[in-house]
Amino acid sequence: MSEEIDLNQSFKAYDVRGVVGESLNAEAIEAIGAAFVDVLSLAGKDVLVGGDMRPSSAEFAQAFARGATYRGANVIMLGLISTDELYFASGKLDAAGVVFTASHNPAQYNGIKMSQAGARPISSATGLFEIRDLAQQYLNEGLPVSGDAPQGRISERDVLADYAAYLRELVDLAAIRPLKIVVDAGNGMGGMTTPAVLGDTVLPALPLDIVPLYFELDGTFPNHPANPLEPENLKDLQAAVLEHGADLGLAFDGDADRCFVIDERGLPLSPSAITALVAVREIARVQAAGEPNPVIIHNLITSKAVPEFVKRSGGTPVMTRVGHSFIKAEMAAQGAVFGGEHSAHYYFRDFYNADTGMLAAMHVLAALGGQDLPLSELGAEYEPYVATGEINSQVEDKQGATARVVAHFDGQPVDVLTMDGTTISATDGSWWINLRPSNTEPYLRFNGEGRTAAIIEPLRDAVLAIVRGENVTN
């Protein structure tokens, strides 16, 4: 029994994440495994367990399996997997499961992403905190005596080949023009999934010449953090694209569920542009199959180009708040064919409404390889506006700072939306800004977009000055 670990520190709104040995250890993970089975009524059912390449993932997977089998679940050990491999397996096998990963966080972290059967998300609204509270009880008081209930069995299954084959069924790359691509796996799970899906390690070769960067699985991240959202971590990829004269570059985060795209000039294509590009392709595909007006989900801080392209292509855009559990819930509720976020999470109905960066990358490869233009020209069509990117300000009184910004625009021709934070947009459509408070840090997050840099940049500077308590004149 242990009272040293406080699971409140590691259970977040959508997943579990903490420092190994401080807020998470094997004993805590065993208790979480038992609580996972009890809260979700999984005794006698299959539970999938896998992990990424972090040093603690294998030990934690074994500890979770002990707790889960003790409470009567039959555990299928998936071994080394990416997060989207878990979603694939959960959907394909219709089983609940977990993957041990801390995504893009530094090496000292680990965590758990959980899924109900059918790849349905588990969040604070759907049982995550109940699992936390019961696990804390088990951690403090010990696991309950199992009585006459039979303990579960442990078996093993490798899903990599099935995962790769399924993705290739969804996007056929066999007939594209030959492309040279640089892929930066950041020593994360993309180093395993890329050769399987895009290479020839388990399936026949595609017309792709892959230049690998940091494919060695190493959870200490010896080359750079596996967080492509930070521009500093894209520099090696950008340099390699130029050095090799590649057609594009792909960068995956640590658990390989997000993918960032670099064009042949070494410049990033925004996740909003990728969302618009994939949306247009998916709309055309399902319309050809007889489905009119397919729904596309986007969060409220993707580019306004996304809903514009969706409408132009005959689809129906639906805006939702930021966060994968909201997107997945809306995907299911709307029967949406595709959804995208500014953070490079891409969701597909054909992938059990779950997110997969690899499938989005395959759509980009198919679009690029199906015509003769370079990616810079193909992508420019989908980026008609100028975005600020996300800018964080450390603010104690987030509500007060937001109120000051709203007051600054009082009497001006703007609309104000409070779906997720506060969005202020010009009634003539020339710009919009959004302020969202972080749930876990003392940050107010700013995003904005305008028709031109001359419109959005002065606006960005003025709003950030107000947020940070500086004097601003109208």
C-alpha cells in the first residue's frame, strides 16, 4: 500500500501524464489497471495494452496488465505501438485499451491514453476521473480480494501489419508519381510505423524514396524533442528536405499520432491547410459514393479557409471547441467523414472517428503525387489567409485580461463568440482573434488570422499588449 502518489497530479481532462517515479510508478499503474477494468465493467472481456519507446513504457504495460487481469480482464499485449495503432486495434477488435505514452513530453514523463471499445474516447466526462478515484483508493488501501472470480489471461498480438494494410486500403498510393520524402520520426514511434506503412518492411514498396531522420526508437530523445509544434524541432527536417531535394518532409510527434508537413522549400504547411486539403478529398470521395453534403468537423481556431473550402466542395462544416474528446464526440454525433484541428490532429470516420497523423500524411502524398505541381503551389491554394500561430501569455487573471480585450473593441463592428474562450471577429470577415485560458497552466492562449499581414499583425500586437497589462490606444 502507498499513500505517496497523488493521482490528481497526473490525471488530466483527456489522459494521464506525469513524471516517472514522482507522480507515476508501477504500483500506481497496477492500481489504475484494476480500476480501469472495474469502472468500465471489463471483467471477462479483452483489454488491449501497448506502449511507446519510453524507458518506463514496457514496465508500466506489465504493471497495468497485472492489475487488469487481477480484476478479471483478458489482456492482449500489443507490445511497441503508436497511439493510432491502439485506436486501430480498439476499433478493429472492438475492445477497450490503453497505450503508455507521454506524446511529445520530455523523457522523464510517461502517461496513458485510454480508449473504450470501438476507439471511443475516455475523458473526464466519460469515466476518466472515476478510474482515478478508484485507483487512488486501491493504491492507498490495496487491491480488493478477488474472491472466487477468475483472474484473466494474458496473450500477445502484433497489429502493425494489419494497421499498415488497413491504411493502404483507405488511401491508395500505388499509382502516384515517384516522390522523395524526408521523414523525421524524432526517435519516436514514427520510426516503426513509417517503414511499415510507407516503406517495404511488411508490404510491397510504394513509389516513395524515403530519407529517414532519427528512426531509432529511443525514449530519451537524443536528437531533439519529439514535438514538431515547436519550430526549433523542425530545423533538421527542413535542412534535410533542401539537402536531398525532396518533394516534402513529414515530422511525427513521439507517439506518432500527429504529423506536420514541410514543402519542398523547407517551409511548413499549416495544419489548417492540411485540414482543408484532406477535407476536399474526403468530400469528393464520399460524394462519388452517393453521400451528399458530408459533414466536416473543425475546431474554432482552425483557419476560416477550412469551412470555406468545405462549403465550396459541397460539404457541411461544423465548428467545435478545441480538444480531441470534443472532436471525436462530434464526429460520432454528426456522422462526420473527417475532422481537423490546428494542432495537427486529424480524425477520420473510416478510422473509427479517431485521429491518425499517418493517414493525413498519406492524403497529402496522394494529392501531391496525383498531379505535377510542387507542394508549395498545391498548398498555397489552401492558405489564403495570414495566421499568427498560438501565442501564450502568462496571466494570473485570465478572465480580467479577456474582459479588457472585449472592452477594447466595444463599439466597433465585431461579433463575439464564447464557445471556447472568447472569439472576436470583424463583421466584414477581414480578421478574427481568439483568447482561450489553459486548463492546466497560468496561460492565456492567443490565436488570430487576417486577410493580410498588414491587418492581423498590428491587431496581434495590440491585443497581446492589453492581455499583458500594457497601455494601448485605440
